Amino acid sequence: MAVVRFMSLILCVKNLIIIVLITFLGSFEVYALDGVKAFAEHKMVMLLIHPVTGSIVKANSSAAEFYGYSISELESMKIQEINTLSKEATQAEMQLARKEKRNYFIFKHQLKNGNLKTVEVSSIPISYQGRPILYSIIRDISEYRSAQEGLWHFQHRLDDMVKEQSAQLRSTHQRQLITFTVLSTFLVSALVALSRLLINQRSTKTQLEDEKKRLSDVIWAANIGTWEWDIQSDQLALNDYAYAMVGYQRWADFPIKRRNLKPLCHSEDWADAQENMRSKLDGEVSFFQTEIRVRHRLGHWVWILVRGRVINRAFNSQIPLTVAGTYQDITLQKELNSQLYQYANTDQLTEIPNRRSFHNYLDMMEDTEHQYGLFYMDLNKFKDVNDKYGHAAGDMVIKNVGQRLKEVLRSSDNVYRLGGDEFAVIVKGLKCRANASVVANKFVKVLSEPHILEGVQTAKVIVPPSIGVAFYSANRLDAESLIQRADQMMYLAKRNYPEGGYEIFEEQSAVA
């Protein structure tokens, strides 16, 4: 948590410096904004908003595409018609942003089709046509907020742990803020003096370059890497943050040809990304999105979400000439998804697949042409172990059973813990009773061996299995019927062989 607080401090400093630069540059009159291609065709959603009335003075094409309104419709609306938060809720969010020292706000915006989107709004004051205007960049963070809410129940457990450290860091943080405020005041004074000199010297071209840099700074603040690809020359231009994602800092350290990126990317992802991009760009769709793993400079893989759009086509043939887009690091989201999947599909005691995985695999079997044998089993005398030695001893026995089953299975076979002392094994390619008997005897033998319990008193316990066997062949039996047959045989074996044994479901169509 100390690292997180420190990073938050660095972010505050960066945002503060950006605000200082914006304050300085915001004193310029924005010349010829209507003709700035970077605003009109930029992939980011951008709006110019009157700070008092809320009227949308200007919108770019990305805003029209995002909200579903035409540019003319947007420019005839007020931001209050899009923002679904009440006036009180909007004020509360702005107060919270000031309290958290961030230069963006979180709102709920309603699209023309009625859908609600959670958006992050970064606004800066500028002068446009002689009047004050809010220059706003809107970023859709609906998916991020959803994932963030899903992780909240993990984060709130850490609150008590960091309260004591927070109090200590807050005092240090305030002292640092005072220092940076003094430094920022000095920088503002210096920049104001410099701006008076530059206003008399810069041409219209220089002013446009300054506007482009201002837009680039706002995009940097949003932690998004940008890229632009000239298809004919294969030249690829990226901003600094795109390099920082994979551990690079300067162009001199990185190839400038797009084809030279291939060795850095995972081979499977590169092939899929190429096919996805070509299928979209060769058609009428101008937008594509793909996920790809990129090798970090330190050696590990980083998951990158790549979005792109055609911004220039040949006039006659409409062949794509230039593509631009963004890079975003989604490694954390991928890791969280993997962990959630592992928790949902793995038995935490035995570390083998659980009942959910078992039923998912049975559903998949119904779409294959292979033959399988299902071994449904539970442990005789297991209740006696719990009653005599306690549940900790029972857990030890369950873990041993799971480990023994894994050791005797082939890599193509699957073992599952269904709950309590019930296990299931699916053996691929099992066609006849004779083969099933060999496998079942092996399970009976290995599971009937004593379990050594170590603890308050060392003891040996034996929990022989009762096993029911049923066969599955494609187009002959559904998963539910297969389970019922194996379950019936298991209870028959429990009645006939209290010291461990098995019964096989007899059916002419299932036994070769």
C-alpha cells in the first residue's frame, strides 16, 4: 500500500504540472480550431463545452460515433441532456475530484440508443473565439469500472491494514505538496514571461504544433499509448507511453518498421492479430480491436489491447493508406480473470478440478465422437475417520486420494472432486468391460492402501472406494443419463463390496 500511495503522489505531481502547463497555454487564443484535423478526426471523444450554460459548442466525429448523435445534433445540445447524474450528484463528483486532487470526473452519460456508459471526463479551460470554453476529453471506462467493482470486496479488507500508515504518509504528502506548489508558482511565473516573447515570434504553423502537443499531453494523462501506421512505407510512429508499456524509453532502442515488431510478439497472438486486422481493413469496416502479448524488455509477457481505425484511404480504390489507434496495458485484467476462473473451477483442498469443471467437460463430450468411461466413486468408512480423528484428518485423506488418482492417470484422462468424499474420473478411449475392469482394479488397489495420519496421534486408516462405471459413446447417451448409470453402479458396489470394489453398467450397445 505504501507503493500505491507513492505512485498516487507521483500521479498528483504529474497532473499538477500538466495543469500548470495548461494554465499557461490556455492563455492563448485557439486559432483555427475548426480546421485542426487532430480534433475533428481524432479517435478520442472530444467536446468543447460552455462552462456556464453547458452548451456543446463543438464536437468531433469520435463524439458523434460514441454518442450516436450527429455532430450537428450534439452541437445543438447541452451536456446536461447527456449526463444522467442529477445536479447534486454532479456537484458531489466534482467536489470528490477536487478532494482527491484529480483533473478528471466520473459521470454517467446516456447514448442516443438509451444505453448508459460510465465515462471519465478530463476537462481543461481554454480560450476559443475570444470566450472561455471547457476542452473535454471523454473516455469510456464502463468495463474498467465493472471490473473495479468486482474487486472491491478484496480491497476493503486492506483498509484496516493501511489506516495507520496513511496517517503517517498524509503528513509527508502535505509537506511535499507545499514544496511542489511553490515550485509550480515559480514555473508559472517563468512560463508567463516566456509566453509573451513567444506570442510575438510564433507563426500559425507553430501555434498548430503547440495545439497538437497539448492534445498529446491530455492523452498521456489518460495512460493510453498511441500509434500511427503508414501502410505503404510500413513506418510506425508511437508515443512515449506505448514504449514504456514494454520497457523502452527512446526510439533509438526500438524498431520503427511495423514488421520488426513481430519477434517481440507472441507468435499465436501475432497471427490472430494480423488476420483480424486484414479482415476488417480489407472490408468496409474501418475499426478493429485485438489483444496481443508483447515481450517486455525484462523478459515477461505484457497483454496489450490494440485498437485501430483507418484515417486515410486512397481516393479511387479506397485502399487503406494510414491507420491510427491506441495501446492499453490489460495484463492486470487478464491475471484477475485467470484467477477468478481458477477459483471457480478448482477444488481448493485437493487442487484438482471441481464439480463445475466436471459438468463443463461432460457438456463438451456431447459434441465429440470419442468414447469415454466414467468412474464414479466415493470412499467407504470415510465418516468413521472424521468421527474418530476429526475433520483435519479427513481433509488429509481427501488430499491423499486426489494425489493418488492423479499419479495413476494418463495425461489424456481427467479426475474431479465432486464434493465430500465423492470423486469422478473420465478415461478417454475406454470401449469394453475388460479394459474398464483393469482401470477399476487399479483404482481400488491404490485407494485401498492405508493413509498415514500424522498429528496428535499417528494412525493408519483405510477408506476403500466404491466405484460405479458407465460408458459414453457419441450420439448414444446424454451426460445426465451417463451420471445416473455410474451413480447406480456406485451404490450397488457399496452394497456388494464394503471393503472396496466396483460395478460396471451392462448394456450391449455400450460394450464392444
